[in-house]
Amino acid sequence: MSMPANPMYFDCDNHFYESAESFLRYLPERYKKALRFIEIDGKTKMMVNGKLSDYIPNPTFEVVAAPGSTVEYLKGNNPEGKSYRDFMQVQRCIPEYRVKTPKRYELLEEHGLCGTLMFPTLASVVEGHMYEDPDLCHAMIHSLNQWMLDEWGFGEDGQFFATPVITLMDAEKALEEARWIVSKGSKVVLMRPSFVPGIRGPRGMGSAEFDPIYELLAANNVIITFHNSDNGVYDMYERHQRSELGLQGEYQPFKKTDPLELVMDLNQATVGHNLAGLVCHGVFDRHPNLKVCYVETGVAWLYPLWERMAHVYNMAPQLFTRHPHDTIREHVWFHPHFEENPQRLIDLVGVDHVIFGSDWPHPEGLVRPADWVECLSGLSAEDKDKIMRTNMMKLLDLVPQEAQAKRANG
């Protein structure tokens, strides 16, 4: 198989900047005071259920960082020792960043894409601020999902696939949300790769109480995406407990002051714990058709987990139904960062389970998403096509363009 003359790729990681209306448009009146934007020292901050969030420093998104402005920092090209924030170039937020417009379709083509998953931005902070109020969390997320269906759609156009959110805080409400999502034809859902909070305390995502949700999603071929988010660790920062983690200085979003915070990336550790819980607690054994993708999480966390799983399996194979590596290779897809080595990942999980994502229009993403293919130098044209396009399209049960043309002509 050769690459098409003018390849159009499928991006597993595009974003939109949602407004407060995305949570409020369909939110029942009794909950609408839970999301507030307040002024502190001349800056607008977001308060969720009485808790101030600094995870996203400019939650109104009137001004945003330009796409690709921090790429060189993430590649490690920083001889002058600038901070992450120093690399950011700011601009006014244009309509195409917020809602689906004719111009966004034009940009999709200019970016070399035939389609993309669309992830929210503000939604990453919601669940982490509502541990004590699951009813509010479920109501706010359902309002967001309805807004996403209005403004972006769940893939009806074959190009923009918004990712409706499911929180598992209340298993019954989560199942209700999953049924609504399935009824609207979505091929994908978004979950936070972390522990599940609740009024009775946290629990792991491998708990059997969530089996009805996983069963429903698997039966309808709905893919679970786990996207990088506020996974609960930042809540410790906001409560001024950084000293318990051995970190120095105050938490400042996008401006890390302690190298320990960068070296010991706690977000990465939480993602690894999430996958380990799914595998070790038998989620894929109980739901053999379930498929999950880790998006914008990178894969640095996977390698120590991979080695540890092999060692534990050799110590206690009786605790597993099969080797955990085989389980991962069958059920899990990974999106490496552009600064990571894709070949190392391919050697572990196979080329069929690697997917491309650009993070556009966030500052960490590439200015032109299709340029991500340059990360795959040395791979065959067939393997490049799998990573850049067909792996994700197969997950979504989509037909590549050239196959569509062949069907139409024959």
C-alpha cells in the first residue's frame, strides 16, 4: 500500500475553546450559580462550586496563546533558559477556535486533515472541583455535552467528532449519560484518566460498579479517550500542599519554578496508574470488545509501567488471565508527543496501535498539524499512513477517501 498523492490525515487531538455558555446553556437553573468568573488583581479567574481554579489561567479565552508557540520549548530547544510562559505568543481568540464555522472547515483542509476528534479545554477542570457535589458535576457535564452536539456535532459531517464527556462519580448517572451519548450516535467519549471521586471517597476506574457503562460503550463500539487533564494532583497545589510533594515555591500555571515538578511529572504517574488499574482489575477481561485511547498524555509514563507489569506477571502469573502486555496490545491505542520517539512505542505495542494528534490550536500543538508526519522519518509509507490516518479511522469505523472513491466507481 502506498500513501495517497495528497494525503489527508485524521487528527486524534484538535481542540476548541468553550465559553461559559457551554456549561450554562442547558444547565438547570438551580445550578447556574456554581460556575462563576471573578476578578482577582485585575485578572479573570474561574470559580467552580466555590473553588478557585488556576489550572487554566485565562478561562474566558478572550486572549489565547498562539498555536505552536511553545513547540521549541517542548523539544528542549531552550539554551537561554526561558520559562514556558516566556515562549507563549498571545493573540485574540478567533471564532474558529470556539465553534464550527465555514472557516474552520477551510482550516481543516489547509492543515492537511480529512477529520479530527474535537476536545474541550475548560472541561478538564470541572470534575476536579466537584468532589463533594456529584449531582452538580453530572448536570454541568450534560449541559456541556448538549452544547457540543449543537456547536460541533458528534461526527455527523464525517469530519468533526466532538468528544462528549462522561464522569463516573455517580455510576447510575454515568450510565444515563452514556445512554444519551449512544442515542446521539457518538463514536467516542472522553473520561478523565484518574481516580473517580465521590461523596463516599475515591475509587479506581476498574471497579465493577462501572461495568454497565463499559458494557454499553463496548456493545456500541464507542471508543473511550483518556485525555490529559486536571487529574486531581493540581488540587493539592491549589490547597497549598506542595510541600507534601517535596515541591518548592507557589504553583504558577505554565511557569514551573522547581525542576522537581518537571522531572517528577505527577500527571504522568496518574495516567500510568489509570491504565494499570484497568488492566490489573480485569476491565478488559470482562469487556473484551472495549477499546481505549490515551490522547495528549504522551507515552513516557508507559515504559516503566511496561517493565513493572512484566516483572509482576513473572512473579504472580496466577493473578492475571493473560500477560498484561497482550491485553494492552489488543485494547489500547497511544498518542505520543511529537518530541518523543515513536519507534520505541511501536516496538512495544505495534504500529497498529499508535495514533497521531496535533493538539491544535493549543500552544503545545503544531502550527500545521500534518507536519507531525515528520516525526515518522524512517518508517515505511504504509506505517506512516496507519499512524497518521487509518488507525484512528478504523477505530471510528470510517472509510478512507480512496476506498470511498473505489466503491463509488465500482
